[in-house]
Amino acid sequence: MTQWVENPSGGRDRGPAALARAWVEVLVSPRRFFRHGIAPGDQAPGLVFAVVVVLAEEATRFALVPGAAPTLGGRPALSALFGLALVALFVAPAVLHLTAALQTVLLMATVPDRAGTSETVQVIAYATAPCVFAGVPSPTLRAACATYGAALFVVGLREVHDTSAVRALVAGAVPAALVFGYAFRGFAALDELVVRHAGEVCLRLAELGAEVCAPLG
């Protein structure tokens, strides 16, 4: 399960070190990673990767954001563990596969000669790599994670399905919005960063206590 394909025609690395290596590769060299690290029918490593990312993101959010962790029966620790298990083991895989199904339908309309659904599942899973930090209570960081994840997603679609950047962007816009805009709360982070006043729009960086405004029109 915790294997990553460096060369689909060769052996497979296994274990936590392989997951860490995949995380670094997809962040620093995404085109190479998606070109050589995705194998047909090899969904398990991608699924494990996405689950680990979501688990780390939600654990961070539960620990650092007051009120984020569920509380059931007056047992906060057990409730938090239950919430993490529910999100990582059930919600994340379900969202991953439902989004992949939607993405496949959109690819059918935009990319005539494309790879299979399994490869699409892997693209979505590995594109979540930056969102391991999205649980930190910083709208700036969360927006950056979501934006980078969406960009990785489009790059992955382009490389894996051998299509143009424009087609990948058109086909991936809605799934990217669902995963990175809503599931990882990228849109909510942008709402906190970009504020409109009368006649001007402001970029608010709460971490620095700064606000930069520009007039509209």
C-alpha cells in the first residue's frame, strides 16, 4: 500500500521513506513526477498518500484551531481520534474517487485520447501534497497551499493525459475548485485575504499585521 512507482516498468519502493520521497518529488519536480511516477492500475500508493496528507492536515487543524476538533460525550481526545479516522479513512477516499469520476467525465468531453481513471485518481491524490500544511491557522499559508495544489493538479492532468495546458485547465477547473477550494478551504482563505471596501480592494496579511489596498476602477 505504501509504495510509489518511480519507474512503472521496474520495482517499487515501499514504506514511509517512499511516501516522503514522493512528496518531495511532486513538490519540486512535478512534471517529471507525473510523467514517470504514475502507473496504470496502481491506485493504492496514491490513495495512501492522500490519506496521509489529509490526516496530517486535519491533525494540525484539530491541534491548533480552537473548536475544530469534534467533542462527543465529554471525551475530547477520543472524539478527535474518531474525527481523524472518519475523515482520513472514509471521507477522503470517497471524495477522491467521486472527484476522479467527475474528472473522467470532463476529460471525455475535452481530451479524446486520454489515460484511464486510475491515473486520474493518482493525479488528484499526489496533487494534494502542499495541503499537508493547510491545517495551520494562517489564511495566507492555506491559500498558498490550495493554489499550489490546484496548479499541480493541472500539471498532472497535462502530463498524464498528454494534453495541452489549456485543455487540462478547462477540464480540471471544477474538480480543482471542489478539492482545493472547498475541501481544503482555499476559497475561505481567499475571503479572509482579499477584502473589498468602498471603492477599493485590499490584501490583508494578518500574520504581518499589514493591509495593502488598491482603488477599484
